[in-house]
Amino acid sequence: MEAVPPKLPMTWAERAAGPVMLRVPATWEEYLDLVDEVPYTIEYVNGEIISSAEAEKEGNTAQTGQASFIHELLVVTLAKLLANYFDDLGNYSVVGSNIKIYAEACRSEFNADVPVIQGVPDFVRLPSSKLSGTQLTNSYLVVEILSESTKDYDLGTKLSVL
């Protein structure tokens, strides 16, 4: 019997029509096959592919999967403060939220609002033996800005793998 790949929405429109928090059981290898194929952010934690598409109203338009203005303002402010602090210490880098944090002990990977890495970036080695350019193993500090729709995930699922 052949393995059936996990069923994920393959377009933004399909993803936006689904639940705010989508969880699909999958293997690490299945996740790696899909992470660069879907046009939205997915994470892999505890044997599940997870996607959050927070829908919020700004004016007359709904923005699915987009962070609010205040969320992004907080992210930039914290990133600036942390960069100033860690620049004085040396050997640390404050990076953006598109970098994935890999927790090797539980084979999980997720995005953080403001990750801080220590030392030279240590990238994940992919099954192809190439080094990833976006998946880091040496996080020192992970900062999350909580929202109503993601706080349970951020404080529960994500925090459990750190």
C-alpha cells in the first residue's frame, strides 16, 4: 500500500476558505516536500503540518493570513531593541520571521516573530544533503507577539518544543 501525501490547500483562496488554524498529520519528509510548494506559511510541530490564517478586518477589507498593523509595529520595535542590545554583545543576530527555527530534538520547525541566533548561522541539512538557507538550528531567543487567534498555539504547541 502506497503512502498518501497529506491533503493541504494548494492556493491562497483554498487556504483562506478553511479554518483559521489548520493541522494535518504528516511526516517530516512530507513536510519538506510541501514547504516550498504551498503559497502560504506552514510549520511542522509534533508530527503535524500547521498553518494559521488569522482573518481580521481592517476598514472594509478582510486580510487573511496577514498580521495586523499593531502586530507588525510591535515586531519591528522589539527587533530594533533586541538588535541594539545584542549588537553590543557580539556573536548574535536578530533575524526576520521568514527564517524557520528547527528544534532537532523533536523534529519540529516553526516561524517566530523575532528570532535571535547565537554564532554563525547553523542551517539544517536537507534530505538532498544540501544546506537550507532558511532553516536554522541555533536559536538563542524566540519572541512571539500573541494574538487572540494564535496565543493558544504559540503558548502551547510551539512552546512545548523549545
